[in-house]
Amino acid sequence: MADELDELIGFLSDRNPQVRGAAVDIVRGLTGGEDGLRALTARADRALPALLRLLASAGGSGAGEAAADSLVNLSQDAALAARLVALGAVDAAMDVVAKRGGEQSALARSLVMLLVNLTHIESGVAALLQVGDEKVQGLYIATLVRSFCRSSSDSEEQDIFEYVASILVNISKVEAGRRILMEPKRGLLKQIIRQFDSTNQLRKKGVTGTIRNCCFEADTQLQSLLSLAEYLWPALLLPVAGKKIYSDEDRSKMPLELSSALSHEREAVEDSEIRQQALEAIYMIVLQDDGRRSFWSVNGPRILQVGYEDEEDPKVMEAYELIGSLLVGKGEGEQEQGEKPQ
């Protein structure tokens, strides 16, 4: 078996494209099971470079997609992900997405999933952010955000770039990522926030998680956040507003974006993690004086009061209560310094 696998890996670099295609199809199948993954991991020194070369050279054939799928499965292992980053996998993936993503949607989707796995590790995040090269820093992120916002689809099967949502959460866990997303001239965070009303739950969770992580900069970049208040408050408040129709009096104290949405019954946001992340983001904003004033200006306390009445999840209820205690002056100085971007 070992000799056969070594021979198979050799075929990934064969001059004959048909041989390479057949070999990579078999490798893709092997990566779908634990035994195959274990055997290929033991031969990663040969397998990973061969798969990356095939990814870059496959052109319009299905071999590129099979190579990408194989790399997605292999990169779930953090050690292999680190080796892939060191081999230039981030650059290779972004290059193929830019050149062939529009023509080969399945390939682009797989490569975005690969980038999700690679950005679970620090070196992968740094590579995608292009840290260290000021001339191009953030270019990859801008490209992904543009594709993410242009490709939104009601059909999840057709949503090629939906997994960019997970990449954005991963990169916003670090200060360098948050800085790029929040840079006013780039306008990336504004584009991301406007995806909050997507029907795709992966997108919705990614947007909320990214906003939440960016709010860790609220003490130094509050004005950058509040400059997006027109989009920010609906994205954070609607998931925690409950299902009830709000009274005319309540809505008269809200901006149009909120009052219109709360003038009729809505489906609840079922994912408790989205609700909790939205509340954590609100908490970090209202810790700041200007943040509290902005929150009051959109009738935020009333929205949380009504939303709390519908809430059943104990952890989410605690998040509501934490904001409530802050707004009435209890524990105003107790910032949760132990929390980290998730």
C-alpha cells in the first residue's frame, strides 16, 4: 500500500494531464477518510507541493478542483495548514481565484474554503493580510470582500463566496485585520455590515462576528464605528429586537431603518450565537460615552427591553442584562478585559 501511494503521489506531477487528473481524483477520495488523510499526512513533504503545483497549472480542467478539494481536507490539520502557508498556499489560492474564479465557480468556492482553514492559524492570517508589505497590504482582503458583497444569492448552492464570512471572522481576531477592515478610505466594514440582512445564515453569522470583533477597537476607533451608525445599529439591534410589533411611540424615536423593520412582525433570529455576538458588540460600544449617546439616540434601550422579553437562552439573557446594568449606572467601570475576539 505504501509503495502504491508513493507512486500515486508521483503521478500528480506526470507530464500527461490525463494521468495527473486521474491521480488527483484518487487523492481527493483518499482525503475523504481518516486512513487516507493519515497516509497522505505522512507523505506531506511530497503531496502538498504536488497538489499546489497542480492547482496552479490545471487550467480549466477538473484537476484543479480536485486538487483544491484535497487541500481543503488536508488543511483541517493545523500542522499541515502551517506547512501549506509556508509553501505559499495563500498566494496560490488568491491568484487562482483572481484568474479563474469567475469561470470556475466550484473551484473558487473550494479555494475560499481552503482560505478559511488557513486563516485559523496566525501565519495564514498574516499571509492573507499581506503583513509586512505596505504597498499591497489588505489587497487580498479587499478582493475577497468585493466578491463576497457582489455574489450574494438567495440560493446557498450558488453562493460561491459565502465562506468569506468565516475568513472575515478569522482575520478580525487580530488587530492588524481589524485595522484593515476599519480603515475609512477602504470602506470595507461598511460593505460587510450591509450584508447583515442576508437570508444565508453563514453570511449573517460571519457579519455579526466580524462586527463584534471590530468593536474591540471601540475605545480607540469609536468614531469610525459611529460613522457607520446608519448601517451598524440595524445590524446589531434587529437580531435582538424580538418578534413583536413596536408601538408608534417607540418607533417615532428611531431612525427609518429601524422603525420600518420594527413596524411588523418578523421571524426571530434562531441562532443564539448571532444574538449574543450582537449584544457583546453593543456592550463594547456603550462602554464609551459617545457610544451610549448614539445608542440612546436610536431608542436602543427600548429595543433591548422588548427583545429581552422574548429571549429564552440563559447566556443571551445575561448579555442583555450586562448592557442593562451598564445603562443604569451599575458596573459601568467593569469592562470585561478577559474577553478576546472569537
